Amino acid sequence: MIERTLVLLKPDAVERGISGRIIARFEDAGLKIVGMKMIWIDAEFSKRHYAEHVHKSFYPTLEAMITMGPVIALALEGVEAVALVRKMVGHTEPKTAAPGTIRGDFSHVSIHYADAKGIGVKNIIHASDSVINAKKEIELWFKNEELHTYKSVHDVHTIA
């Protein structure tokens, strides 16, 4: 099944200058970028993106983290893209993420440390957690005209 999923390179990834290295991992895995833009979101947009977390105690730190700088939003397409991207990204808590995953290789902070400091966990990336949420999130972040259809070399290998 060819799917689309949303990936956000959070402000901490952009600030550290590792966005290109992360994007290359997705392309190396055969995922196709069908939408990409940089945007600095505000508190209102954060509440729409993280709607299920707004009433949770950790939400204020989450909002502070996602609004502290620009975000690079990617709509990626590929075979079972949602599950593949989640596997590549690794566990939400960087300390727990396996080596070889994006979070495991580029971040290390624990939830305990972040909570003690009263800050959001700097886990550098967001990835849709289900096909249903991927569709909703892509619709939130991208207009239809910002999403593209084209053939890549990987299409030759996945369509056959």
C-alpha cells in the first residue's frame, strides 16, 4: 500500500543544522518528498496540531518547543510510509530510542530531565502515528496545491 505521512523537523533540528542529514535518510530509504516547506508556527496552530494533548499537563512545554523557531514540514510518500517512518524515527523519548534511529543518533535527553528543567523534550522530529492521523495532519499542514505527484526511480521498483 502506497501511503503518505507527515514528518516535522522541529525547531531543535533546524537550529542544529541537521535537517538535510535527516531528510537524506528518508530519501535513502526510498521515500518520496511530495510536499516540503518551512514555517514558523504560532500557539494557535500548535493547538490545532497537538489537539489531543492541549489539556494534558505537559502541553505548555510542548507548545513552547514547537513554536520556538521554524519547522520544516514534509509530506512523504512510499510503501507503508507511516510504519516505515515511525521505525526510522525511533522512540518518542530520545534516551530510549535505539541507535540507528533518527532520535537515537541525534538526540539523547530523557523525559525525566526535561520535566525536572520544566522544558519540552527536544526530540527533533514528529512523525504521524497512524494512516488516519497522517491524512489529517497533511491536510492541516499542506494545501492540495502544495502536494505533488511525480515519478521517481523508486516507483520503478515498487510498482513492478
